Amino acid sequence: DESDDEEFDLFGLGPGVTSLSTEDEEEEVVGVEAGQTSLSTLEVSVLWHHRVDRSMSGLPHAYVLDMVDLLAEGEYLKAIESSPYIRPLLSSPPFLPSPKTPTDCFKVLLTGVACFNLYLQSNYSGPDPGDLLPRIMALRGAGAVEMDDAERSALETDTMNALSVGGELVTPVSKNLILFRLARDCFTPLKNNPHLPTADIHLLRLHRRHFELLLIDSQPPPPFVPELWEEAAAVVARLLEGLCPEAEEMPTVSETVKAFIAGKGVPALDAQKSATALEVGLTCSLFEQHNLGKPFFNLAAAYSGLSWEVTGAEGKKTKYQTEDIAQMVVVAESAIEDPYEKDGGADEEGENEAALPKTEKLDEHSHLNERTKFKDPKLNERARLTRLDQCILLSFCLDVQNTNPASGLTTSQMSPYLERVLLHHSSWTIYSATLLTRAKLECESGSRRERAILQIQALADQHSTRLTITQSTYKSAVEDAAPPQDRLIDYHATHYPPRWAVLADLAGRYAKMGIVATAADMFEEVHMWDEVVECLKHAGKTNVAIDIVKKRLAERETPRMYAALGDLTDDKAWYDKAWELSGGRYARARAALGRMAFDAGDLPKAREYMYEACEIKPLAPSAWFLLGTVCMRLEDWDLALKSFTQVVQQRPDDCDAWANVGSIHIRNKQPESALPALNESLKQRRENWRVWINKLYVCMDLGKVDEAVQSLHTLVTFKTSRNTMKDIPDVDPKVVRSLVYTALVQLKEAREGEMAEGESEETRAALVTSKERTLVRVGELLGRISSVLKTAPWVWELYVFYYESLGKPRELVIETCMKHHRSLMAKWGDGGDEEIVRAACMATCKVAGMYLESEDVQDKSRARMLVNGFMKKVER
């Protein structure tokens, strides 16, 4: 029934209508006022997917109870169809009648939960319910007509535009997207509702899935989508008041949570607060706010009473291992029974494998054990953890992944968490999330990669009921599949990606393995057309790729498809068409033209195109890198520096960009600015010898002898290693001479220089000690160089100068002078020029003179023999 806007508060969502009439409305209102406590109990039941205990007193009207039970049974579509709010929400424009009572608010919440769960079933957990849009739109009323293709397309476009945030588009492969919009329209007006304390938790869940719904092409500094993170952060702030009651106010949320745990601590074990803290932490981690995520994970563990530690124990990882060696292990124990454990969970020995995801086993011929066999039998048979504690352990595993580089060490740190969770598995979602994480780690292992790929394939296939290689029978695909309500029980307490993300990841791994045809089919399913084109090109099916692109263009002309056609045909005209169609806003078209000009050697044109692309889309590090490269070749140093600075700001681990920043500063005679950039480059890739050479010269300019010595040591290592690169230059004698001289001068200045104003004797003594140690390191460097370049005269000549400057014993100086003399004589014997002869003559005179200074007759005899030998060689 329509009414004036003034009569009803409609949360600002549009024109107003009264609540649609339901049976026994008056009786329903009375029941709510009498049973407010029961209503809170129902909220918890909805939050954790439980049926209603109808033996409680003061329950609301049977309609509300039936709807809660429908949600617990996975009958989400029936719950939507029975909602009195679905019709106005589907009207054009959508609006929401004003709830008059707490029960009305609860009905709105139930409607949103039903829509949200059905959306999750369609895109995350499965089994796929199919296309529900016609059936949903039929709920508009008796006069609703069936949608034609044009109306459907317009509705889908309008929904996608409504859900776009911060210029980021919604992925076009999400199914039944209208359900997400309906859930948002239900949850948004209920935020901070005094009658529904759990509404903010549902809203937080919505923000998590909204972020995953967006197509994020680049990765700027966190948060990725500031507008969406601001909304999520507001919800986190409201939930923090209940999670940390009477907590001391600190400058940041992270410090507040840490202070609460370290101070008074949690008042009592509370599984519901633990789960809420866990979901808050996962939301923060999803938005790359890792400094916020970890404190909330700790808070969740504190509220659940989970005791755990990462330690070491002796065990075997392989079948043929004869001795037990130290292995990492997670020791964990639950403090309370999970009150939200459905039906008490499964027994350790009698778990219901049929309702769980398919587990791929290692090949029987593999040398690896399925899991580590520990020497201590107690570690092989550990107590069951509650589902909540399993999720908390997975969150700590996620934190290890998020805060460490992708390497074998990180994999070894994460594996014990996964192994502990996999010991017992009664939850479909937890088991799926753990298997997916393990499979992604195992893809980097040659002996486990095959199992890992098949496991990801099985997890992707379980979303549908189609017969595939991993579910090849009707029994495995349908009869033994877990029902939708079981799949969603722990979904928000784990980090499990949407189906399109799983497929995209799997397709990328297939492509890396060279299985490009299968990868192309998967990329096509998730509408990743650039990857489809690339895979078909590698498969030698360029014509097929062109046909696909032209088919997409026949359906709808888009700049992206014209650019893909340009990639396939190498025709500039298609890039120009993409640029024109976008109204001069499609950066990729200009970047592609820039690359073509760069390959053709037209550097000025390449600079023009790349600069335009970067101006339109600044968050494109690859484009900035190419622009910087072009500018360096054109000697446009200012723009080159700006370009590579943009790269390192967006991609801090790009070692080549850091190296180029350092090179430009060297070219501009700014060694003090070059050194930090070179250090960052070497931090990412230490085997780049060119950067080490640049650092060596920069350190010499700045008088940093210790760092220059380190650079020379590294270059000598590269030069003498087995896998050395042939183009590494030899050690430059001028650099080593300068290094020795600088170290000696700095020591002399430290000993004899005037003390600065305010400088104490202790400070000057410390400076002298430091310079003396530096000189010792220089001597060690000379020793290493002399062991490699044993016949190089300049090395021994420099050694003589070093020993004489330090006042070393006469015998050591003479011994070194003789080595210098022998190296010169050997080089002369190989056909040395006049300069070598003169140097040999001077070395002979120097050694003879030192012998003649001695009173020992033998030394005088040695001098005579040395001079006679030299003269005979001159005569010959």
C-alpha cells in the first residue's frame, strides 16, 4: 500500500510504503515485546546457521521461526519468497518500508541474510543453484511480466554500476548479482541498530565479499579501495567497543587491542566474541591492513582459550628416512567445547568423508609421507580442536603468508599450521580452505605439484554438479556432495576465495605448465580475455583467438577487445580504435602503441605514447618502467628519474627500477642519493654484479671504505665462482689503490687531525679504533685479491706500499717486495714492453737497496745475486 513520504521513515532509500501486511500482525508485535531475549537468541541462530529451539518461551510469531529454520536448512530461495520486503526491494527504484518494531527489523535482517547466503552459494560454496534472476524478478508482484533480453541486460548493467566503488568495476562473471544488491539494501539501513546487535557483523561480512567482487587491475598502497575500507573500518570501530570493553584508549586500534589483551585480558571465554574478532581480523587482512589483522587474531585466540605454540620435534618427512631430524610442529589445544559445533562434529576415526571435499593423495611411488611422522607418538595422535580454533590457526597461517616474502622458508613456516588443522576435519569449509592453501604451497614443489594441481581442480569442480575428471560419477557429484547450509557454516571464519578467483589461479598454473589450451578455456569462463588471447597465441591458435575477439566485438564493442585484436594482429589501427572508442581514457591502448614504437626504434614517439598512458593510469608500474627506459636512452634524465621513482613507490621489490634510480643519480653526480637506491636494489637481488660495481664507485666517492671493501669482496666472489658470468670485469687496480690510500689517509686524519668543538677524548679514540679496523679489512681484501691474482704485479706493489705505510717488519716488507719482483720478471719473460722492464729495474733496485741496508753478509750477497741476475736478463 503506497503512502506519503512524511508518514514513514524510510532510511533515505526512496519513496515510502507501509509494511506489507502479514497474518496476525498484532499478535506478532506483542510476542516481540514479550520475548526480546528470545529475539537475541534467534539472532545468534541466524549468525551461526542453527535451527530454532522452539521449546523456549516468549518466541516471536511462527513466521519468523519458520524463516530462521529455512535459513538453517539451506532453503534460501524459499526464505526470500516468503519475505514481505522482497517486493518493494525489487521495485524501480528500490525502496525499503520502515520497520515499526524490533521484529520488523529482524525480518529485514532475515531477508538480507537469505539473499546474501544464496549469493554465496552461487559464487563461493556451491552447489550452483543456476540462473535465479527470472525467478527473483517474478517476485515483483502479480503484474510482473517476464523479462526480455534487453531488460535483463539493462538490469544487470544497472546492478553492476550500483555496486562499483572508487572507480573499480564489478567482475562480470559473478552469478545472481541481484542477490548481493538486495542483501546490501537490507543490511545498510540496519547498521548500528540498537535492536539488532549482530547487524554490524553481517555488514562486515558484506564488505568482505564486496571487496572480492571488484575487479582490481592494479595494487596501490593499502587500502586498495579507500571508499570501501572506510565503511569497513567504521564497522570495525563499532565492533571494537563490544570486543574490548573498558579498554584503555590508545592512538590506534591495533595498540588498543594489544593493550586490552596485555592489561586486564578477556573477562571470560566467549566463543561468539572470539568468532567476531576472527572475522574482523580476516577483514583487515583482506584489505591489506596486516598490522590490524594480527591483534584481532590474538584476541580471538584469547576469547576462545586456544593455547598453541610453534616448536620443534624429531620426525621423518620421507618414507626412506632412517634418522629422525628436527621438524617444525604446531602444538595446540582447545580450552572449551565449541557451542556452535553442529551435531557435535565427527569422530576422529569415523569422519564423514562423503560430505567433505575430495582429497587428492600423493602418488603411491612418492618418497614423501602424507604428513610428518614424529618420533613422539603423542604428536601423531593429538586431541581434536574445535572448529573455531581450527579457523584461528588458519588465520595465523594466513598472517605468516601476508607478512613474509614468497619463499621456501615461508612455506615451511606455514605447513605445520595446515598439518595440524588437517589432522581432524569435520567442517566442509575449513577442510576446503586448508586444502586450497596447502595446494598453492605445494605447487612450488616438484614432487608435489601434480597432486596440488589436481587438488585445486577438485576444489573448483565441487562448486558445480557437472561430471568432471575429479568428480566422475553422479554419486560423487550430487549424492555425496555437502548441502549448501553445511558449506556456509564456517565460511566467514575462513579465507576462501570466490569460484572465479580459484579458476583464474588454476588457469594461471596450467598456463605456466604449458597446458595452454585448458588454461584458455578456464580464462574464457572467467572472462579474462587478455589471458585467453595469450594462451591461444602460445597454442598456435591465433585464428581461433581472433574469432573469439571478433565475436565479443560483434556482441559489444569495447576498448579492451579492440586492444586484444591489436595484440593478435600487430595492427596499430586497432589500438587507435580502442583509444578513440574510450574517448582517450583507455591507457592500455596508448601503452601498446608505445611498446610498438619502442620495438621499432622510434624513441621520441614511444616517449609520447607512454607518457600519455601513465598520465591516464598512474598506477601502472610496467608502463612507468618502459617510459623510464626510453627516457634514459634519450638522456631525458628528469623524466626518467620520475618514472622509475613511480615504479619503486608502487612496486618496492623491483630491483631493476631501484638500480636505474641509482644510475640516474650517479649520472647527475649525486652519490649521496644514489647509495640508498643501490642498496634497495641489492636487497632484492644480490647477484647483480653491475649494481655492485656502481655501489663500489659511489662508496669511493663518499669515502665509505667499509662498504667499498664489501662490494669488492662480492665482486671477487662472483669472479671466482664456478657459475661466474663471463662479462664480469676484472678488479680495477685504480680502485684498489684509491681504496688503500683513502683508508690510510682517514686513519692519519683520525690520529693527527684537530678535535672538533665538543668532541671528547673517548669519541676520538673510538674513531681511531674504527679506522684501524677499516684498515685491517682493507688488508684482508688485499690478501684475498693476491690469492686470486697471484701473478699481477700491481697487487704486490700495492701490498708493499700498504706494509710500509703501516710500519710492518722489514722481513715482511722484503718478502713482499720479492713477490712483486718475481711477478714483474715473469711478465717480462712473457714478452713485456719497456714499461715492464723499467718497473722490474726499479723493483730490483728497491729490493737490493733494502738488502744493502743490512749489516748481514748474506743480505749483501743476496743483493749482488739479484742485480747480477737482472743484468744477465737485460743482456740476453
